[in-house]
Amino acid sequence: MYRRCGFRYEKKLRATGVARIAGIDEAGRGALAGPVVAAAVVLPEKFRHRRLNDSKQLAPELREEIYCELISNPEVRWTVGIVDSIEIDRINILRASHRAMRLAIEALIESPDHVLIDGLPVIPFPLPQTAVVDGDCISLSIAAASVIAKVTRDRMMRDFCAQFPQYSFSQHKGYGTELHLLKLHEFGPCPIHRRSFEPVAQPLLALEELVEIGASPARRARREIGVSISSA
């Protein structure tokens, strides 16, 4: 069922006296290479945007356009937190995602009173929080964070593509697509690959599973290869 992004969670909080609310989301958690990036965004109370939604539901060109609109708006406060692949391998991707979120929120000049987080609660966290499942489709604050996190990371992956052109990072952004797995099998991992992720260690096996999943639409909808195989 389609749910339009809005301020329903933000309005409930403001009705209790909470004034400054930040949305947080991350990008790159399921990728096989590159960093995980989180964004924290505080929107003005009167903010309106007809096209803002979960970044994964937006075409790349529209996502870039909305990103530019958000970061150029002087009333929008935003920051990003970035954790690289070395740290991801050291502490695991869940802890790295949470660390990126904490880095983003701590970088805001004015600390928010409450934080809306996409998905599940982040523990520990320095501020009061509300976790919202599918929050990037429901809350404008979280949707704005999802766009900024996604575009920031995509740009980083395009820069990495210039450093490591043989992997075609600009096309798949480090996710476990068939192209990426083929490149991994051919060239082996590069310095930004997440060595703790099984498909990086065994790309041929992951590729075989991906082909098997691709043969069945029903199974493709249900299964993953260790981590997300989406190229979004």
C-alpha cells in the first residue's frame, strides 16, 4: 500500500513539546565494497516537498536534484557520518552503521531534542529516539536523510571507480550484482572491499547462487546472498 511521506511522526512529537527533530538513515549497509554512510537531517517545521520520498524509490536523476535542493536550502540542517570498509570489517556492519549514525548526529551544530531513525532502535544512542520501520517512506525527515546519505555514498563510489576502474563501481555502487561478482572473481578484492563479507571471499559461489535465484522470480523475491544483492 502506498503511503505518502509526511510529518505525522514529527507532529506527534511536537504536540508533546519536542521542538527540534532530526531524521537519520544510512546507505551502503548491504554493499560488498565501500563505506557505510549515514545522514542526519533537521527540516524546518513548514517544510514541504511533493517529490521527496525514500531514496531507493527515486530515479537517480531526481534523487540528485532533490539532494541539491536539500543541501542548498539554508533552513535545512544536515550532516553525514562515514565509516570505511576497514572499520566495517573490524567491528561488523551493524555496529558500523550505528557508529555512522552517531557520527552524523554528533556533527550537527545544534543537537536535536529527538531523533527519528529508519528501521530498528540504535543502542546505545546519545539522544531520545523513535525507530520507524520503513521510516524513509513515511517520515519526510528520514526520507531527506536517505537521499543525502545515498547521493553522498554514490558520489564516493564514482570516485572509487576512477581509482579502481576494473570493478565498475559507478554502475553497481559496490552492491552484489552479477557484474560486480564477475569482476570480483576476475580481479579479486581491492582495498575498499569488505573482506568480512562472504561473497567477497567466495565471489564464484555467490555468483552461482545469484544465477540460481534469477532463474525463479518467486525465489528471487525471497532470498539474498549473504547481504543485499540490490544495485539500488
